[in-house]
Amino acid sequence: MAILELSGVSKSFARNGRGKGRSVKVEVLRDINLSIRENEFVCIVGRSGSGKTTLISLIAGLIKADSGSILLDGKPIDGPGPDRGVIFQNYSLLPWLSVFENVYLAVDAVGPNLSEHEKRQRTEHYINLVNLGAAMTKVPRELSGGMRQRVAVARGLAMEPKVLLLDEPFSALDALTRGTLQEELARIWSDTRKTVVMITNDIDEAILLADTIYTLTPGPGATLGPAIIVDAVHPRGRVQLSALASCQKARRETLRNLTAGVKSKDVGAGNFAVTLLH
Amino acid sequence: MEKRIDSGAMILPLLGIGLMLFIWTAISLKVAPDLPSPLKTWQESQQYILNPFFKDGEMNQGILRFAFLSLVRVAKGFFLAIAIGTPLGFLLGLSAKFNQAFDPVIQVLRPISPLAWLPLGLVIFKQSEPAALFTIAICAMWPTVINTAMGVRSIGTEYLNVGRVLKLSPMKTLRKIMIPATLPYMFTGYRLSLGMAWLVIVAAEMLTGSPGLGGFLWQEYNSLVYSHILLSVLAIGLIGFTLDRLMGVVERRFKTA
């Protein structure tokens, strides 16, 4: 049975047009259907502006869909909740709390019945899991971008959610840090086997981590392409992946889906394909 | 850190002060003969400065004694102002409806001079001390109200989303997210409110005749000892400057968060 099920989900936003009282409706997502199994790692790949963040916000419950249904464990979702832990693109750490306190806040929120000792232990466990044990008492401004995102990952995992949602978590990081964090996430995931939905614009990242990749057609009115299965054992390594025939096939299909229907004069799409090809 | 002493940084302010003393002397010599010169001011005031803690009756005390009395009064009024102003600012920032209802009232009350509030305070409280505190509080609270409201309105959605995802209770959201996020704005408001409270103190003491720098100033005007007016004016300025600097230090501590 699917743990998370989206059927016929659409979302439009009102954009202010010219003149008073006039607003234009822009359809961001149209008829999104998605079914995610327990312990599955799903990546949704799309170009910027295609409504990726809107999709993850809908699943998180931070915004409401205009139509369609989103079921978690067979029950319609009703607003945000810690059963869908979110790791935001901009980390969203509270700058006035230390690393420990940021993660502790999540642990405390989801497990109010735990003893003080258990809460501390759980907090420390997840901070150690992302290799930040030495930075426990630091505040976010003392940390690098990569370390901040590690804290955000620890906080997301510490909620012990049914589904972990990642919104382009590594896109603000430099290439080297991104690579390290991707492999670390691959390691953590193969140990914990959480259900994960991750949004990204990086095909290699998707192939490294995902069981299934969906592409999001260019907006407005974006919808999901067919499922692309990445058939390789976890945890994967970058080098090993580039040689695997199944991965090369998945990458070809993803690229084809992403560039399909995009006019060649669209410079943005051209850049997209080029940067991802090598 | 390398620290070079710029000769201009020392000399220019001294030059400015010297020029002010010159203009002051010139006015006292040529324009207003009743105005004591800087030298005469010093001669007639030195006992208040050199012996700042003497007390010879209610209205004849050393300058620091008067300053202390005024500061206590300002502190009371200021804490009253921020105790009312901070929650009020939070309500205005949180609720658009509350803001719509009370913004016009606030905009009208805000520009009213302390000189106008004080008689009203006397009518309400019948005594000079509570009336003075009322005046200080009601004049000084607006910067706190407005800055706190602005701070609450500019809390990043990303922080609020963290609270929503974790389903924090309203009290916990307030304690862990809203108050810390608003703190820098609140302290900017507090600094401006303290400056305002210090401005009001003189007016309040002058009209109520309470002992303090303002009361002393007014009494010496009535007894024609003009040098003591200048002494009070300078003391008020220096203390106001010091208060602002101290609050600035506190404010910066919270800005880094």
C-alpha cells in the first residue's frame, strides 16, 4: 500500500496584474498523480520555476491544493505536521538557538512524553549521525552552509517522520560540499530507509539517491512525467554509478523527459541540459 | 586589530566645542546680557558639580543627586511604557484587524506633546508624581509600539514554517520563534523610547515642580539664577547622550542574533 498518495492535485496562484483589483490566475501544478511506497526514495526533478517547491509545500501541508487529494497513510492531510518532516532549501534554522537546541526543539515537539534524558539522547544521536557532534553548542551563524544544512537534516530526521520531505536541500551549497552531503545522505538513508520525497534540479543527485525519479514538465501547469526506476543497490557511489548501464538509462530517460516539449530557443533549458550532461 | 589614533578624531570635536563656547560667550556679551558667560556659569555652578551629592533642602541639591531623582522617575515611566508598549506592539503586528482598528488612534495620540498630556494626567490622578509617570509613559511608548509591531510583521515565513511543521503550541511559537525574532526591533524601540522618556522628564518636572533636573531648572529660572539653568541644560544633554550610548550597546548585542 502506498504511504503517500497524490491524486489529481492542482494548484493555482493569483498574480497581481496591471490595474487595481485585477489579478491573473496562474496555474502552477496541474493534475499531479503520485504514489509513494513505504521506504521508497523518490526524487522529483524539474527546472527552476516549474513548481517544485509548490509541490513539496502541498505535501507538507503549508499550502492547500485547489483540487485533488493528498493522502498520508490513507488519511487526507490537514495542515502541516511533524509526520512530514521538511528540510528546507534555505535551512531555516532558528539563528537564536544552538545546534543542539534547534534539533532539541523538534525532538521535544514530537515526543512530549519522552523523559528529559531520552530527549537529550535522541537529539545527540541525530547530531552525531550528521557528524556535527563537535558543534553541538555553536549557533548557526558560526557554521558553514554545509554544516547548517547538516543541522537541518538532523532536525528533519529527529522528527522521525513517516515521510521526509527535502526541498532542494543542497542547491545553495558549493559543488564539493554538495557531493559530500549527497553521499552522506545516501549512507544515512541506506541505514534508516525512511520514506523520502526529494525535490532537486540535479539529475546526478537524483540518480545517486533515488529509487524512482519523476520529472516535472516545465510550468505553468506542470505535471509529472512517467516513473523512471533507478535499479542499483544502496548506498551508491558516484564512480560506480557512472559505469552502471541501468543508471545511464535512467539518466537518458530523465534528460529526455525534461527537455521534451522545450523549444530549442529556450536558452535556460539548453543550459540546463549542458550543465547536467557532464 | 590595528588602532591608529587619527589626530582629526581628537582635535575636531574639541574645535567644535570651542566654537560653541565662543558663540555662547559672544551672545552673552553682545546680544543677551542676562545670559551668563561660560566662565560665570562655571563659577556659579561649581559647588553643584564639585560636590555633586550635597543636599541642602529639597530644591537645593548636588547635580548628581538631582540627576538621580530624574533618572529614577524616567526609569519608572520608561518601564511602564515598555510594559504596555511591547504587548501592544505584538497585538498590532499579529492581527491585521487589531491594527486596522487601532492604527488611527495611535497615529492621533502619537504627536501629542507632553505639555498637553500632563494637565490631563493631573486631572486623572490628582497628584503630581503619578501624573508625571503617566505623561512619560504615554509619550515614550510609541517607538516601542511601532518598532515591535514592525518586527513582528517582518518575522521570516521560514521561521514560522518551522513552527508550523513542528506543530508548536501558540505559547511555544511565541517563546521560541516570535519573541527572539522580534527582539532586535524591540530593542531599537526601547532605545528610542528611553530617549523620548528623557525628553519628557524636563517638561514633567517643570510643570509639577518635582525635585530633579527639570524641577531645579524651572526653580532657578523663577529665582533668576540663570547660570543654573545652563548647568541643568548641560547635565540633561550629557545624561541623555550617555543613556543613548548605553542602550545602543545593549541593542547591538541583540542585532547579531
